[in-house]
Amino acid sequence: MTPESFLNTVFFSNSRSCPTLSDYSISMEYNTSKSISKQAFDKRFNNRTKAMLLQLLQEVIASQISRKSIYSRSLFSEIRIMDSSEFRVTKNLADSFPGYGGSGTDAVAQVQLEYELLRGKVTELSLGSALDSDVTAGRKQLDQIPPNALLLRDLGYNSPKVLEEISQRDIYFVSRAKAQWSMFIKHDGELKKLTIQDIRNKLTSQKEKYLDLEIFLGSKILMPVRLIANLLTEEQRQVRIKKKRSKRGALSKLAEESSGLNLFVTNIEKDKCSAKSVYELYTLRWQIELIFKTWKSILQLHKIHAMNAVRLECVILIKFIWVMLNWSILKLFEETSRKEISLHKFTRTMVDRSTTLNLSLLQDPESFYKWLMKLNKITRKHHEKEYKKGSKLIAEILI
């Protein structure tokens, strides 16, 4: 079994599911007429293969073509969106992928993803465990981010100290704020602690939907930021409380009080971005949730049967490389059509057509061009991104 035949088999057999060793053997025999035992395949999933796949993934990410943004304007040089997604793996992998403990969480893998929205470039794609710190992962990327970029990250990546570090680099952020964070407001020349009840009182006494306050964040650093807040409906509040209780059990008084509020902090200047626009910018973060849902529902990223840790890492790395192939083609088509393409629709079509792909096709420019043109025709006709009635387009949110 040559390295090329091994890669050809595992890469193009791995797009939709998690094949067994027998599946690989059958695929190899079907495509090459060579009989390779499943034991031989198992031996190929070793640390050298893992290192090779990791290097290949890093090269693919680094070699992405710099594309023109399909969006006509933006206040920011870049918009970086980062999040993680977890999935359970079998208990035998607890040493390599430790979980939180408790029911069914002995072994949990975590995928970290960061991408740049304006030009569609993936900047981070990696596999770790549930115990890997989001804060550490987020800080690791800071040196690569240019001034005047905007960061949209979940609360797990941020703390007052991290937000201060981001701001010192001339990078913008919009982040949810924890009710437990120390917040202060200047009153009669002195700093006064701002409570959740204070915020609620200010919102109920004003006509505007959003509260927009200049505050100081963190009892030690006293970082100047804007606090953006709005009230949830009673129905939304009850849904949030129910969700919190399902995760944590009984809630503290502060958790109950803050459940009826959306709290955001940002360092974007008021004259550049209204409170409503800040809220809308944060909604762009949900794009990354849709990406994870697509990977799980179509590529079955989280459906992993029992295997050793090295083989699992190889299988996931192969899926990551497949993801990058999908991503690069989709962004090429967006650039040429100047329209947003549905990742979900496009990925489904790519998976359905994966049996027509192989290394020989990718290495033949003329054949691959014809394959791309057929796919482009389908994409233009069937894959344009649709929005729910009343929802703003990304281009309408960007300022």
C-alpha cells in the first residue's frame, strides 16, 4: 500500500461518516483491485501519519488564497469569529481527551475554529480536549490579528483582563458581559458600583430599547468600555432560566436577576457604532454555530465509534482537510458570483459528489476545472443563501 493509495482511500471515504477499517479495505480493493487487510490499515494510523496530516492541514490553512471581500464596506480591517464545539468520545480515550467527569462526560473532544468573516479565511482549526482553555486558545491567536480588527467571541474566551489586552493592541471587541463582573459608573466625580438592579431600573425608566453607558470594568483594572443592555421578554427570560437550571441546577439570586437582561461590553466608539448596531454585530457570531451544525449534521464530525486515540486524531484531521477543501471552493464561488452561498446546501452537494473526486482528478487541472464548472453551475442555481423573513443580511449589518 503506497502513501498515495492510502491517502486516496481514507480521504475520499471519510467525507460523510466514520468508516471502519473494513470499510477502508473494501474501498481500497474496489478502487485499485488490491486486497489490503484491515490490520494493515490499522498500522497506518500511527504517530507519523498523524504528524503528516497535521502538517498538511497547517499548510492548507496557511496557503489559503487572499480573496476580495464580497461585502462592499466595513468599519473594521477584519472580523474574527471564534468558538469551540464539543462531542463525546468513547471512555477508553479519557486519558487523551479528558472530559468534565460525571454522567457520560469522561471523554470529550473539542474543536476550536476561528475564521475571518470579510474575506472568508479560516485562521484556526484544531482538535483538543474539553479541558483545554478557551482563554488560552484565544490569546494564542492575538499576535496574528491586525489593528482595527473586530473580535466576536463567546464569554468563555473573555475576562476583563483579556479584554484589556485586546484593547491595548488597538483591536475592537464585542463581548457578552457576566453579571458577576465588577462594573462601575462615574457619578459626581466618583466611581460608584453598578448593579444589575441599577441597569434594570435605567432600562425601565427610558423609552429606548438599548441602554448605552460608559462604565469602568474590573475592580483592579477599571477598563473604560461601553455597556450595552436590553430587557428580554418574560417568555425569553423563562427560557433562559430553564436552560441555566438544566446545566447548573439551582440558580443564585444574581443569576436569577440577570436572566432577564442581555449585557454586552465593547470598546467601539459611540460615534462609529450605535447601541443597536453593536447588538447586531454580535449576532454575526451565530454564523459559527451554523458552521458547527453543518459539520455535525452532514459530515458527521461527532459520530466516532470506538478506536484508539491516534487513529481518532487522524480521522478528525482528515475530516478537517476535507472541510478546508469544501471551504476553499465555496469561498471561490462566492468571490466570482459576489453572492453569499449556503454552507449547508453546498456541503451536502459536495458530500454527494465526493465519490467523483479522487487524487488523480485533483492532479489533472483540465479535469478538475471541468468538475468545478459543473459544481459552480449547480451552486449558482441552487445554493444561494436564504434568510428568514425580517432577518438582516450580513451586508446590511456591516458598517
